Amino acid sequence: SGGGHEYDVVVLGSGPGGYTAAFRAADLGLKVALVERYPSLGGVCLNVGCIPSKALLHTAAIIDEAAAMADHGVRFGDPDIDLERLREFKDGVVGKLTDGLGGMATRRGVEVVRGTGRFTGPNELTVGGGDEERVLDFAHAIIAAGSQSLELPGLPWGDPRLMDSTAALDLEDIPGRLLVIGGGIIGLEMACVYAALGSKVTVVELTPQLMPGADADLVRPLQQRIKSRYENIYLETRVTGVDIADDALVARFEGEKAPSSAEFDRVLVAVGRVPNGGNIGADAAGVEVDDKGFIAVDNRMRTNVPHIFAIGDIVGQPMLAHKATHEGKVAAEVCAGHKSAFDARAIPSVAYTDPEVAWVGVTETEAKAGGTAYGVGKFPWAASGRALGIGRGEGFTKLLFDEETGRIIGAGIVGPHAGDLVSECALAIEMGCEAADIGLTIHPHPTLSETVAFAAEVYEGTVTDLY
Ligand code: FAD
């Protein structure tokens, strides 16, 4: 199918989008090259994103849980943290997965080409920076070059105490006082890790709410919990600068509740991510990139150049690994001549904080703004025996139903394991379930998953009088 080209498919970038696309294309019988500038495969997600952060968050959760056991009559001592061993554990997890990808590529005959790739023609990608420059001639290309942290301008980026998420995951030390700029998912996850390890954490967020994008009620139990554990949370506050003092970084704030400045040992900037569309030579292939660096695609993941596809963070929000992998499969299948399309009704978002915050489909804020006639079934975990048994009655499960069709359109869950629980809601949305479908499905007792069924029954009015 290569039509005389050296490769049927060249994939640029080996993150979750890229490796999934490359493997799927090879499984469909295509000749594939996978180009990556970094020594290990797996992109942001495996190397400096989802995976290392979750390894550290597990440690953080155990530290907090061990401390909470005092309320159950069991006292552990203060944690004795061997940072080097913790780093080794995290790096070991990453290494197992990235090495695994190498093996999977080899077994499928996917050729991994090391170096930085840029288009030098509509059917040509030139890879340099590795051992030698190579020109790959392709019938199809899949751009999966991902994104990188947005560096706030004007900050002293040369100072190693000023960190992006990658540096924060390196866990160089446990700073006495840590400032986290940005109260989104990534900032709050790292705040959670450092707070558990013993840092005094301050979080600054520009908007009136932590985790903008999630419903305010969903974020409240998290905010309640961290309010007493963190040094400060400043909402509606802007960081106007960071200055280098003798032995500290001095951040300047603009906001009603914040002081004009404060000293920190380290500062993490987590204010968003920018796509890598600007530096791949897209022009040479005629691929349009917008001024932010995003590449527009249709539902078959095709760019404006029909034989060149784009997937993952580089095509837009939500910038999530599970979106990238699904898009990667579609792109590979279309390259192989299948009539595939990306047609997700809902893409779940999860903050793996403590408690976890997860949502999928339409949020209540969006339903209100869109004028949708909707109804809510909300089940407080204070009425769940299992939640009380783990000492976490603050959570809740909320389902949103379209009043006209009776079908579930959205869900939000806050509490431990919310990220695992929300998958059932995503399935329900994809299947077009009504409340009775969920409520009549027998869930095991006593589990947190029951709260999904109970929330559906609350909506139906078959469960009332919860307290
Ligand atoms: P990426 O993973 O960004 O990979 C792109 C790859 O392309 C990189 O390896 C890069 O080196 C390579 N590349 C780029 N340009 C070139 C070039 N010119 N030549 C050669 N190679 C190139 N998402 C979740 O779903 N769940 C999470 O829990 C989660 N946690 C996160 C935590 C952190 C700290 C961060 C930063 C992100 C997290 N994300 C999470 C987001 C997730 O990592 C991304 O959505 C995902 O990695 C995007 O995949 P991708 O395939 O689009 O690109």
C-alpha cells in the first residue's frame, strides 16, 4: 500500500498517541517507522507525566493513610523518607514500561528511528540529531509530537529551584516551602506529593476555583481537605514575578487575599501545556498549524493534507493520554484503508489527588450554560458503609440525566478511587443508559461502585431519605 514509498507510515513522536498508532499500523500489515528524539520511548506520559506522577501519588496516599490510622487506634511513627530509594522505585516503574515498548516495537517490526524529525517535503521526513541524518520517504505520516510545559515568561528559568512538572518529578529534594503556580490537575497532583513528603505547600490559582473545568461542588471536598494541610491556597491571584534572593525565591502576588510577596525554597510552574506544532517543519509538507501550535484534524484524524494525520496533545484539548491512544488507533486504521473515525461521546478527566476528582461527559456547569433540561442524582458517600469504613465519607457520586431522553449525559465523582469508578459512567454514557439501566444493574456490596447505582436510584426517586 506504500505506492512505491519506503514506508507506508512514518509516525513522528513515540508518546501514547504515537506508539499506539505505530503498533496498530504494523498489526494491520503496514511498514512503519517510529521517530523519537529522546532515548526512551513513551513520550511525556510514560517518562515525565502520567506514570511517574502516579507512582509518587501512591506513596503520598500511603503516607497520609498511615497518619490517618491514628484515628483508628493504630499509630505509625513519622515517615522516614529515603528520597533516593523513592526515586529509584519511580524510575524503575517508568523503565519497565518504556523498555516494554521497545520490545513491542521490535516484535512487530516497527523500526524505531532516533533523532529529531522535521518535514522536508509532502512525503519526506528528515531525521537529524541522532547518529546520522536520514530522510524517510512515506506514503502516510502521523504527527504525534505532543506538547510541553508552558514556561511563564519573565521568570528566572535558569535557576534550578524554579521547576516545571518534569523537574518536580525528579524529586531533587523536599523543599521546606513550595509554591505551586497553577491550581489545575498537574499542579494539584504535585502539590499532593510534596505535601505528603513534608513540604509546606502554597497553591496560587488565577481563576476563582481550583481545577477550573470541573464543577465547583466536585472540587469542594478536595479543597476542604487540603485547606488545613497546605500553608495557603490563594484563588483569583496572579503571580507577577519571581525574584532570586540569597537563599530563597521571592514570588510577587497580585490578588486580594494574597500578600504582596513571599519566600519559597522551590517554585513549580504548572500553568498549562503548549503543543509542539511549531517546530516540526509542517510548512514543508503543507500542513497547517495554528498560531498556538495546534494542528486541526477531521474525525479521521486527517490534517488539511489528506495523507498526513495528527493525533494526541498536538490536535487540542483535552490533552490526555487516553484520548491520544484512541485517536492513534483511528489514524492507523484509516492509513490501512479502514473506515474508522474518532467518535467518542465522552472523554473522562481524572485528578489523582487525595481525594481523587473525576468527571466525564457534560458537567453541570456546561448543562446549565447550554440550557439543557437536566436532572441530577447525587449520592453522598456519608451514606455508603464502605466509604465510612475507609474513613472517607466526604466523597459523593453525581449523575446528570437529560430530562427529555432520560439518558445519562454526565457524571462527577469525588473520593478515593473516583478515577476507577468513573469508567462505568463513561460506559453508561456511550451506551445511552437510562437511570434504571444503572440502578437495576446489581453492583457488589459493599463497594464504592455501588454509589453509582445509588445515584441513579436517587434520580429515579427509588432511594430517598439517605440519612
Ligand atoms: P507526548 O506524550 O507529548 O509525546 C510526544 C513525543 O514526541 C515525545 O516523546 C517527544 O519527544 C516526541 N517529539 C516531539 N517532537 C519531535 C520531533 N520533532 N522529532 C522527534 N520526536 C519528537 N494524561 C492522562 O491521561 N493521565 C494522567 O494521569 C496524566 N498525568 C500527567 C502528568 C504530568 C506531570 C503531565 C505533564 C502530563 C500528564 N498527562 C496525563 C498528559 C499526558 O502525558 C499527555 O496527554 C500525553 O502524553 C499526550 O500524548 P501524545 O502522544 O500526544 O504526546
